[in-house]
Amino acid sequence: MNAKRITTNQELEQAFSIRKTVFVEEQGVPLTDEFDEFDQLDGRCEHILAYYEDRLAGTGRIRWVEGVGKLERICILESFRKFGLGKVIIKALEDIAAEQGSSRVKLHGQTQAEGFYHKLGYQTSSDVFMEDGIPHLLMTKELISGASVEE
């Protein structure tokens, strides 16, 4: 299992394909809501791809909102869930945030994933709110220099 930064349009298209499968086809998010102006290789955010046994399995991105790294569009194809790839994706995005000098990260986590994020050190920071028809929570984490996600 590993994750790498997306550096080509071809890799970005692979990430889009994963997101379309998970968010649009599985979860019913409108296609027009899933993709936005940050889905480019223009430096406004960083995108990653995650692999399981050299097979494309997941993706995520991070962008900076008011100096805080916001983890977004984190998803894993159904056949690769339960292998620990979520931790790999989160760790890669947190590492990017730390490289950019961010001491704090946040995300809008689906309520069904709240326990997963708690295990990775995130705190619930809001009441439930709806995003694309799915209940979410704002979750935050203070990054500690040199810390890593437990395996």
C-alpha cells in the first residue's frame, strides 16, 4: 500500500474516475457537485492516488482554507476497503499539510466514518450538517511535528 502525489493529467483523470464511482454512482452525489474549480494541477490543492498491490484503489486531495489544510474527496473503491488504505490516504495528506507549514488540518467527514477519524486523532468539532444529501461532521486535528499514524 502506498500513496503518491498526482503530477499528470492522466493521473488526475484516474482520481476523477475513482471519485465518480464512489461519490456519484455509489452515494448519489450529483456529478455537478462532485467536481469543482480545484480539480486541476494548478497548485491550489494537491491530489493523491492510493494503490493496493500496485492497483489503483483510492484518492484524496488537500487544499488550504484560511491557513488550514482541508482534506477533501477522500474515497476508496469498494473492493479495496478494509485493507487500511484510509490511513494511508490520510497520512499522505497530513504529510503534505505539514510540508506546507500547516499545524492543523480539518475535514468534513461523513458521520458513518466518525469512528475511523477519531482513531486517527481527529476531534469532532460541529453538530451534524448535510452536504450533498449526506450527513457530515466537521473534524479537526492538530498536527505534531514528526508524528505518524500508527500502523
